[in-house]
Amino acid sequence: PPPPSPPPPSPPPSPAPPPSPPLPPSPPPDVAFGPPLQPIGSCSDQPSCFNQYGFVPLGVETTLTLSGAGFSDGDTLMFLYVPDSTVLFQPDAERDCSGAFAVVFAAERGMVTPDGTRGTVANERVVVRLEPPDSFDPTRSAYKVCSYGGTNIYDESHYFISHSLVLAEYAAPPPPGPLLLSNPRTS
């Protein structure tokens, strides 16, 4: 008898599909503020657009209320000084959290800096104190709001800019206190 014929060749394996590119990280939720801040200007979800809230008094500790979802107790928010916020509205502007390292470095050493501040979310609130910078212009200056979402607080690439700007103003002078007179001297 003739030898058995070899089995027919199996079809070549189909090429594996190319690996899909990794998904970009999802953007952080936008930071929205409630009272005592008021919305000054809002915009659609365009990259060169920022919702603006005002006004935080400079040099005074202020508690800000967060509105909306997406933040939890313990989250860190950065408020980074921008001398001229109009540049952020330009289509080709750098929208990053540059300056976060300097603020973290100062805060960890108990120092205050006019470059910005950070705060920790607790009960849908964050306490901030924005120190008056030398170049503050109430018509152009603002604070960009960034959230931390990484593993290295010193690496600015681990911070994500939100679509929110906080506007500030000089704090009102304290009200005059009662005039205290000393007792007249008697001799």
C-alpha cells in the first residue's frame, strides 16, 4: 500500500493586529467653586478656555467651597500665580502647572511664597492663603488651579491644569478698632 499522505498544511496564522496605542490619561475633573466665590466668566469645554471665579482676598486665609463632583477628601489642589492670565487664553499657550515644585518646596518648609499655594480638600472645601505678589495686577493677574494626580509631588508632570482660574483682589483693610485711651496720670 502507498504510504499515508502527510496532512495538508495548515493555513498560515493570521497576523496579529498591531497593538493599540495606550489610552491617554483621562483629564482630571474641572474644579468649580461655590460661595464665597462668584463665577466671573464661563466657557465651553475648549482647550483655550477657562472658567473664572472671584474674588479671593490676598494675604488672608480663605475657605473656598468646591462644587461639583470628582474630588475627594485628601486631594491636593495647587493655586499657581499667573501675572498675565490673558496669555492662557491664546490657542498656542502652554497650559501646564509650572511653578508647582516651588510652591510644594516652600510649603514643606513652612514658608509662604507669592508664587502660589496649595490646599488639601476636606469636606468639599479647601483653605488657601494667597500672598500678594510684587507684580500683582488686579485686571490681569489670576491663579491657575491644578490638581495632583501622581506619585511624585516634586514632579510637575504629575499635576494637571483645570479649566478654572481664581481671581484675587487686595484684601480690605481691617476695620478700625475702638480707640483705647489710657487712664490719665494723677500725681
